[in-house]
Amino acid sequence: MPRVLAHRFRDEFDWILTILIVIIAVTGVINLYSTGKAYGIPDLYLTQIYWLAFGGCVAFAVAVPDYRHYERFGYVLYAVGILLLILVLFVGTEINNSRRWLTFGALGRLQPSELMKVLLVIGLAKLLHHDPRVEGRKVIDMVVPALMTLLPMALIISEPDLGTALLCLLIFLSIMMLTRLKARSLLVVTASAPIVGVWAWSYLLKPYQKQRVVSFWSSLIDPQADRLGAGWQTYQSITAVGSGRVTGKGFTQGIIGPHHFLPEQHTDFPFSVFAEEQGFIGAVALVFLYGVLILWCLRIAANSRDRFGSVIAVGVGSIFFWQVIINIGMAMGIVPVVGVTLPLFSYGGSSILTFMLCIGLLMNVSIHRYMR
Amino acid sequence: MFVSSRNEVSEFRRRYRWMRLFVVLTFIVLVGRLIQLQLVDGDEHHRQSLANVIRTVPIPAVRGRIFDSKGRVMATSMPSHSVVVIPHYFDMGKGFERLTEFLGYDDEQAAKLRAKIAERLANPKDMRRFQQFSVADGINQEHLSTIKAFMEELPGVDIVDVPVRYYPYGSMGAHMIGYTNEVNAQDIEKRRGMVEDPYRSGDRLGRTGVERMLESDLRGVRGWRKKVVDARNLPLMRRESETLLPEPRMQEPRAGNDVISTVDMALQKIVQQSLRGHPSGAVVVMDVDTGRVLAATSKPAYDPNVITSGLSFEQQRALNENIFRPRIDKTLYETYFPGSTFKPFSAMAAMEEGKITEADVFHCSGFHEFGRRTFKCPKPHGDISLRDGLVVSCNVLFYNLAEMTGMDTIARYAREFGFGAQTRVGYNSEASGFIPTKAWYAKRFPGQFRIGFTLNAAIGQGNVKATLMQVAAAYSAIANGGTIYRPQVIRRIETGDGDLVKDFPPEVVRRVAVSQRTLDLMMDSLVGVVEDENGTAHGARTEGVDIAGKTGTAQVVRRARKPGDDLNQHYYLNRDHAWFAAVAPSIEPEIAIVTLIEHGGAGGEHAAPVAVEITRRYFEEIAPRQEEPLIAEEQQPPRDKAPLVVDEETATTASTHRH
């Protein structure tokens, strides 16, 4: 059996995926070195390497067993995620007025909402795996997956962590786009968007979040308009990205980043630091890598041997896609500021672990594509 | 169990193409935005990123010093520090607590400061959030070092050097030296584009006296230093940051030039002391051969050290409502009837025009009738010559003289001597005084010109007005053979290193068209005023003090007594001003001393003794006469045993003698 496993790994191992991930992660570590140095926390990049190494092991462990085992325990995994989310509401650690973390003594903190993104994908994949359709789906057919999404969303919002909740919604919508929908269903979903939007604005958003959105709109019209208020981060980030020009200011030579103009730059704005120091060439290269990664996810999905694998690949791909778009978009001022990390690039254990889980699942689906 | 058909995947098949398209399009948008930010607007963002972190910090220029003619410091700048807050970068939490703790604020002060900062931060568009404002001026060394040590914890707090002007002599010569205070918005606006280094909020500006006159020389040009700061406005020490600074990184300030005055503060002190007992008055001491002002005092004065740091409302009111008008420079800005001190000029006009000679004898019966009016003399002087008329200050003689000479002729000579026009000494607002003419009267009082005007003008009343500075310049001309010098208070302007910037040699305005014979007669008359038994200033004559001068009494416009008036004050304010215009010594005069005691009464009684004391001490302490010893050396009393020490002033002289 081990010989067979080794054999399969040699023939069917997804080298492209691996190389993409390694390049992005290594670039991210280098970028963190610059940030950490400027901030007087020089060990930042080392911590990130430890997490990447640990996450790599997790990814490997996740990749090896046939993913159909995950299909079998799909709802169980989903339920574990929900339980963790409930747990965090009671015993979670509160930081900056939000209760998002479970503390495991000296081991560190875990953010169940990060994990939930992946578990939601697995749950939805299991649901759709057993629900093949030939006809287009009606609105009523979408109720169960919608409820499966709304439950963790509600729990995450009450932490509160609006960014992750929003991601859950986007994951759900992306996966539903994979299925065959009736034109009317599509219409109903589209039409309900503004209604949900207005409701969310009135009851869900906190004043500071509303302010961010307002500031975002005003800054789209006039970038200088709100540069001292809520638009401060966006304005500084845009300046950082733009000031990189073609070739960038050089590694560790940034101005905006190292001079504390960007709060939370190692988690929320690593792209600004990167674009400032590496310029257009570096930034486009990074964006290109992410683009290839996401298209690769779609390819893995298309080549998957079953529905479960396809939904997993698309779901994981959508996590990557939306986080990349939101994070880079907000760094460039075309998306409102939402606390969403840049996959494998941002600093943070929970974030790295989640994406490594994703990579493990992708690899798994990719490796087992020919298996019957 | 694991069996599931690949066919089932067909539901998803046609979706991937759309998804790929969506992903590609979205990434194209991202790249498009990168192109816009980095390639199209890159330079602008790059400039902005530098502007974010590079601050230009002004380095104030040290204002030039003012010295007296002997090198004593009259005005200088002392280092002082202020704590300023820039609201935008300020930390209202811990930083606020720290700052108020360091400054020793109580709760009320802290609340006030909090409100002030909050007000400036209320509106994000209010640019005052970036303007620093001072929270403590003139902080002591202890506070300074504490705050400096905790700078890291005090974002948005800065220490700025604000040199404070210091006047070691206090109120002595205050009007002449002047003072500085902070510029206001109008001052800045008015001088925009007119000076090399535009004024900014917090700068100081010379307001009066020499400080104002030589503002552009004294001020200097501020320098600057570029530094890198982070988002909290804290200076950064990173080596990488240093390279961001464009060259040059610093411009040294250029210190203001030093000014050397003609004034001698030791003499100024003597003048001040001689005026004791007189609440209000003024003295000008002038070098007759150069027109240089050696002392100029207007009493009472204010302390420029207090004014320069800003007056409270009460202090201002006290200063403005003081009946002795301390703000007014009585040597330049205030004009008085010159009274009898004007008589020599009327006399010279008559003599030069050949209307009278020194041999002519007039008769004074105590009054002079003209038409229906009677012009009085203090007492009947009997038969009297011109010289004696000046010595006893006979009005009747001058009424006669004026009738013969005429108003316009007297006015012409008076103008020759500088009356009726500003002396252009330049350090304060100056009144030009007034010499009336027939034409002026015709305009002012239409109808028949009355010769009575002329009679009054000849004795320095009527509408004749003069400043002390004018009288000093005119009497200097009598003493120096007829040269009118422009009065000067500035001797030299030098750089801080002592290099000459500008010299001020004596400036001759004109030589008066009066013969030496006439001038000699005037000098003889002035000597008589003091030396003759019946001279009006004979009472002030002091043995060993060689002084010649003319007394005068300037009539004061009578005030009606209102109910509730302070009786003493009423009598005081209705008393005439006392003049004494003098030169010393009587042979080859060196200095002119013009003294005016406001509401002093008769000149001979009140003004002359002041001038005599100044003269005595001037020749004892300031410029001892180097006379050939008349008596043989051994016959002189031994100096060591002489009780020379009378007071502090002579104590210094005594020690000089012993050398």
C-alpha cells in the first residue's frame, strides 16, 4: 500500500498548485520581513514561517486520504464548525470589542469563523453531492443550502465579524452559481440583494462600519474627500500602492508602510506594503499568481471525478477569489475596508491554517481525480 | 458505497466557462486599477508619500541685540521654550494624561485643554487640527527635560524654541528702545511679499522705538531643518528614513544684526534720577556737534519686559487710563507750547532782519496794550535791552519786537531752526509741531488778521507747538554756530560678529542763515539766565556747574472743574508746564539738555534744577573735563582721603579715579 501511495503521488501530485502556493507564501514571508523590521517586531516573519510549516503538514495530512471520507463525515464536520462558533460566543477571547478567538493555553488562539468557511464548503458540497438535478433549480431548492449558510453567518455576525460573514454569503452564492438554476431563481436572488442590503444597513451594520462604506463611496468620487476621517487608511493605502510606480521603492525601502501610516498592515494591508516596495512589476506578478491559482482551482473542479470534488474545488476557489479581490481591492480603494486577509500572504495563524486546509482539500481532489 | 456517476457532474459542466470569464475580467479590473495608480498617477502618489513623512521645521533666528554707545546691553533675546500640541496627532488618552501630569495641570485646566483640542478635531475638514498651539510658554528646565524624555509617549506634542526679548534696564529709556510682541493676522497679511522671510503666526514684531525702526535689521532670517516623521508625527531615527530627505536638509538661520545706539544708559539713569519727584515729564540730552541723542526720557514709562509678553486686560486699561499717559513718548509725539524757550528765535529773526540791535532799549511797564486787549508781563521790568529781556524773560519787549518783525518773518526763522517739521529721528511716531503764519490764520480765522496772534506767537504761545526733540536740535544749533543736525539715536549697525553693516555719520540738515554775532548774543543771554542775579534760572545755579539756558512756561488749557473731580488732581492738571532748554558748558558747548516738567509750574523753579543736576553729573561721571591743572599737583588735596563715596554712582567714579 505505501508503494502504491508513493507511486500515485509521483504521477498525480499537483506540482503546479504546489509551486504557486510556495511562491506566494515565500513572497508573503519576505514581505512580512520588511513590515516587521519597520515596526520593530523583527520576528514577525519567523512566526509566519512556523505557521506555514505547520500548515503545510496539515495540508499534507488532509491531502492524503481519499476525499470521499470527508464526504462521508461532511455534516459532522459542518456540525463541529457550528459548535465551535457557539462555543466562541461563550468562552471566546475578546480582542478589540469582538469575541472571535478560542484560546488554547500556550498553543495560541484559533478563530473558528476562519475554519467555518472551509467547513461550510464541505457541508454544501455534501448537500449538492447527493442532490443532482437535470432540470434547473427553483427558489425553493435553494432554501436548505441557504439556511446552512445563514446559521454560521448569524453566529459569526454576533461575534461580530462582518467580513467573514460576508465571505460565507459569497461562498454560498459562488457555489450556487455552479448549479443549474432556473432563470427565475436567478432573478429572485438578484432582486433580493438590494432588499437584504437595505435591511443589513438599517439593522446589522455598526456606525463605524457604515462610516467606512460612506467614506468609500465619497472617496470613489474624490480620493481626497475623507482622507482625514474614516478614509484615512484607504487614502494612505492608495498612496502607498501608487507611490511604488513601475519598479517600486525597493525591499524594506517603503515610506508609507514603515512610518505607521497603515494600521494593521501585516494582516489587512500587506499588499500595499508589497506594491509600494516592488512597484507595478511586482504587484502585477502577484495578482497574476493569484489569478492562475484561482483558474487552477476551476480546472481542478472541472477535472474532478464527482460532484463533491467539484463543489469543494469551486468553494475553496471562491474563498481564494473573494479574499483576494476584497483585500487587494480595498488596498487600492475600489472595495470598502473590510477586515479580510490576503490568502497565504497576510500574517496570522488562523488565516494560514485555513488556507492550508483549503490547499490540502484542493490537492486531495486533484490527486484523486482519476480514481474510481 | 463510494460509487457516484461522473455523469452527475454534467450539471456543472457549462458553468466553468462563465466562472473563468468572470475571474479573468475581475483580475483585469485589478490590473487596470494598478495601472491607474502606479503608472498613470504614480508620480503624484510618490510625491504625496514623501510629503507624508517629511516635515520642515523652522529654526527661529535670534533677534539682534541693542547696545548703548558704551556697549551696555539695552535689549537682548533669551532662550525660552514652549510646549505645543498638534491636535491631529495628539493622543487624547494616555498622551493627554501624561502631558497634563507633566505640566502640573489641575482638573479644570485639563478640562479646558481637552475641550480646546476636541473643538479642533470636531470637524474632519477643519484644518486647525494640523495647526500647533502652545499649551505652556517659558517652561523651566525641569519640565523641558521630562517632556523631552517622554517624547515617545507624547505623539503630537512638540517643543519649540521661542526666544524671549529681555530689556535689562526695564522701563529706563523704554520709549526709545521700544518693545516687540507677537504678530497678528493683519501684520502678516500687510507684510506679505515685502520681506524676504514672511512673518508667521508666533513671530515677534518690533512695535515701537528702535525695535520698530530697525525691525528689518534686528529680525534676521529664520532657517529650517527637514526631518522624517511617522504617522504620529514622531521623529524617526531609522537610517533608511534619513535617505528620504532631499538635499539640502537644513538651512541655518541668520541672526539679526546688532544695533549700537547713541544713547548712554549711564546718562539715561542720571536723567531718570534727576526727574525724581516729578511724576510726568521728559528730557532730551543731545550732542550739539553731531545731533546724536545721548539720553531721551519720557516719564512715566512702562516696563517693556511686561508689555512684550502680552498685557492682561486690566494691565492695558491701567496703562491707557493713567493720567500721566505712560504710553506717549513725550519727547517726540507730544507737542507743547514752547513758551519763553521760543524767545531766542524771535529775537534772532528781529536782529537778522535789522529790526532791532543789541543796543536798543525797550520799556516794560508790566503790560502792553494792543487795541482793546492788554498783554501782560509777569512784572514791570522798566528800561531793558534785548539781552536782559531774554535773561528776565520780558514779554513786553517781545510784544514790541513782534510788532516790528511780523509773524511771517519769525515763522521763517523758526522753520530755519527746525520748528514746524519732523526732525526725522525716526524711532517713534513723531509730531511735526506747528509754526503759524498769517496765511494760516487767514484761513483758520477768516476776517481781519489780528496782530495779537503775532504777539502770542513771538513768546511761544498762541498756536506755536514744538516737541522736545525740535527744541533740542534748535538749541544745539545756537550752541554749535548754526548747524541743524538731524537727531540720531543709532550709531552703527553690526553683524553679531561685529562686522560693520551700516554706519550713521552725523547728518547736517542745514546751516541756519544767522550771523555768529547774533548767535553769540543769544549764548550770552542764555548764560545770563543762569548767572545774572535777575536771571529766571538763577535760583537753580549751582557752583561749579557751567550751564546756559532759557526757561519757559507753557500755558495749559484751563480745565473747568467738574463736580467729583479730585481737587489735587484738578490743581495739578491746571498748572503750566515748566521748560528749561539749556546747553553746557557755556563756552564751547558739548551737550544740549531740554527738560520739560509737565504741570511743573515755572520753568526756572522746576525744570532748571533738573537740567542743572543732569549737567553736573554728566561732567562728573560721564565726560569728566580734562582740564589743565590750575594749581600745582602737591597743593591739591590728596585724592585717596577725599570722601568721594556719596552714593553708588560716584562709587564707580571713585574707583576709576584711583587707577
